[in-house]
Amino acid sequence: MCMKEEELEELVKKIKAKALREEAKKRGIKTACVKKIDIARQLPREVLEELSTRQ
């Protein structure tokens, strides 16, 4: 299931960069010199939703 770009951007706004990078590293996704939105595109939707609810 693919997420719409607007939905993705809204979720990413709620997520801190550090938390996003930590999840990406767990999954072997490159995090150096990459924007938050680019990292988010590679993560599963469930992970992004979970991260956006954490604060």
C-alpha cells in the first residue's frame, strides 16, 4: 500500500529527525546526507505512524 505524498509529509513533520534516523539504521537504510522525507519514503507506513504518535 503506497502512501500519498501529502500524507507522508504530514507524518514526517510530526517525527523528530533523530527518531527517524534511529529506525532507519535498524533497517540498514542510509541516513548520511539524506533528508527526513527521503528516509521516510523507505520506511514502512506502520513505523512512520508509530513514530508520529510518540512524543
